[in-house]
Amino acid sequence: MDMEVSWEQSVADSINTIYLLFSAYLVFIMQLGFAMLCAGSVRAKNAMNIMLTNVVDAVVGSISYYLFGFAFAFGLSSNSNPFIGTAFFALKDIPNSTYDYTFFLYQCAFAIAVAGITSGSIAERTQFSAYLVFSFFLTGFVYPIVAHWVWSSTGWLSPTSTHLLFGSGAIDFAGSGVVHLVGGIAGLWGSFIEGPRIGRFDAFGNPVPMRGHNATLVVLGTFLLWFGWFGFNPGSFLKILVPYPNTTNQGNWTAIGRTAVTTTLAGSSSGIVTLFSRRLLIGHWDPLDVCNGMLGGFVAITSGCAVVEPWAAIVCGFGSAWVLIGLNIVALKLKFDDPLEATQLHGGCGAWGLIFTGLFAKEEFVIQAYNSGESVVRPYGVFLGGGWGLIGSQVVEVLAIVFWVSITMGPLFFLLHKLRLLRISVDEEIAGLDISSHGGYAYVAHPEENQTQFYADYVRLQAQNQ
């Protein structure tokens, strides 16, 4: 009998490992989506630079998360605490912990996604060395601390902690706050300290359009991100087979399927609201705006994807579209320049997603996601009669993330600015980062202007500054 139970458990473990690894691969392919989206959204003279920064985010972030980040987020030594995890090398605890290498790979894919979000905010005007510094610090320290707060069983915001905040804990199932809000606020400080790109606003402060050079890449990147989100959100269940107390292995597949549906509906509803809203505002159909609208919906539903009904996901997408449109209008008024709209999209829609979860989370789904089928009472969405415990925790998470990222990444970007390591020179920015820092343009025939003319402008400006 023992051998039979052991065999069943081995099969369950194997299936769960395959499921989580496949989800990790889907999340990792989002790096390709980020790269294509970013490349298409910038001007052609900076395409090679932005693609290289996405590669750097992945390789530097992986090493940083291996050395330090995983320990801060999920370390299990005696030094672990609700606020900073374990400040030692990450993988030393894995053989004796409840986590394994598959879980590490999955979490590592999340960590490098955060750096990709921030890179978009400071595109087209940032020194390459600055990317190396902030990417290492963000993935190795800043992001993992937030992940520990919400996703570790010992975190002070965790919904699985033994001491639940407001009797609930914050529900951020796949990371509207932990991933997207962290990346968005980091990008906010980087973009604010650097200032807008040259030519983004005219002498009277009016915005000047700086459209990306390749809509095809933007659409390709958007669909790759949509595909990757099926690992991001449903994959956050971590297991497809779950041993409930005093029962045989049962499946998470109903909840996983529902999570994939809510993800799809939120992105789709946000995309279509953005499509028609922008048509009324600017007078034509813009595929690039629709792509960002879709992504805003995906970002927002990432928090509550596992605990809301499909109809509520449509409400989430509707709200995220207007959050994104409204923040973009405010950004122009304030002369804030984020080439990828990452601050507005990931920061604004990420915050909305956390609040949305506190409003619409369904009691049955909250118990299913966080109590392994046990019959318990937990706070749920305030609009569904679930009390104020959950929405209070969600608001606390938003405020805590904004504060933490601001006091860590803000000073880092300011220090890089003071050391003249953050922004490139005027002549380099005009000529383009590809020719000034990477040996040539990404394209043989430059889509914007003749390549020779750009180089001539660069040489002329250099001579003037000598």
C-alpha cells in the first residue's frame, strides 16, 4: 500500500513539475515579447540599443536573482523575517526546503520581467552602463523584498501567513503589484530624473509625436506577451494536482482554466474600449494604442485572475483602459516622457488591478486559491459583501510598494544622474544610441532618414562640442 501511495505521489510530482516548467518557459518567452514591443516602439536609430537592454535584463537579472534575489524572496533559514527574507546566497537552502529548482526558474522569469518594464520607461536616452546597474539592483534586492512580503508564507502581506493583515492578507495572485507596479514605479523615477527626450516637447511645452518605427514589431510583441501571460497567470497556481487534506490528489484544472479565461477577457475588453475611445479622441484607428490597451487589461487582471468571475474580468479591463487613457493625458500635461508608457501601463493599471481585486474577489474562489479546499471564512470583495479586510490589505500593498520602490530606486537613479552615468550626451541622443554606442544601426536602410546623414549630424555636433 505504501508503495502504491508513493507511486501516486511520484506521478503527481512529475505532472506538477512539467506544468510549472512549461509555465516558466511561457513567462520567459515574454522577454521576447518585451524585446519586440520595445524595438517597434522606439525610433529606428535606437532599435539595436533597446534590444540589447532586453538581453541584458535577462542575463544580468538571472545572475542577480540567483545570487541574492531568491534568498530575499523565499529564503528559509533562521534569519528569515517578514520584511527582508534571508540575506544570503539563494540556492543554498533549496535541497532542504519546500522549494525546488523548478520553482526557482519560474520565479526568476518573473524577476527579469520587472527589469524589462523599467527599461522601457528610460529608453532612447540612457547610458548602457546604467542599465547594468539598475537591472542588477532591481532584480537582486528591490523586487525580491516585495515578492517576499506578498508571496512568501512568512511575508507580512501574504494571504497564506499565520498572521493575516486585517484577517485577510493582500491577494496579488500573479503580480499586478509585485511585478508590474514595482517595475512601473521604478520606471517613473528613472524617467522623471532623466527628463524627456530631446524634441518630445516644443518651446511652448506642447507634445511632439515621436512614434515608434515599426508597428509590425509592436503587434508581434503584444501577441507574444499575451501568449506568455498564460504562463504568468494560470501558472501561478504552481501545481495542477493538489493534495487536499485527508483526500487523494485532486485537480486545480477548473481554476486554472477559469484563470486563463479571465486573463483573456480582461485584455480583450480593455483593448476594445481603448480602440473606440482613442478613435473618438484622436480621430483615427490606432493599432498601437489598442496594443497598449490590451496589455493594460492583462496587467490589471494579474492580481485577481484566480479569484474573480469572467464577467468581473470584463469590468477590470474596462476600468484599466480608462486608467491608461487618463494617465497618458496627465503625463502629457506634466511633460512626463515614458516612450513605452510603462509607468502609466504597468504602474497605473497594476495599482488598479489590486484595488479591483479588493472590490470583486469571490469568496468561493478565494478559499479555493488560498485554503486548499478547506471550509473557512475569509474576507472577499467588498462589492460582493465580503467586508473591508481584503480591500484594506490591497490599499496597503499599493502604498507599501510605492513607498519601498521610491526610497530604493529613486536614490539610485539620482546617484547615477549626479555621477553622470545615467543620461547620454545631446549629440549622442540626436545621432541615436545605435551609432554612438553600438557600432551601427540595426537596419541597412534606415527607415527614418539616410544613415549617412545621421552620422554626419553626429560628427558635426561632436566637433561643435570640442
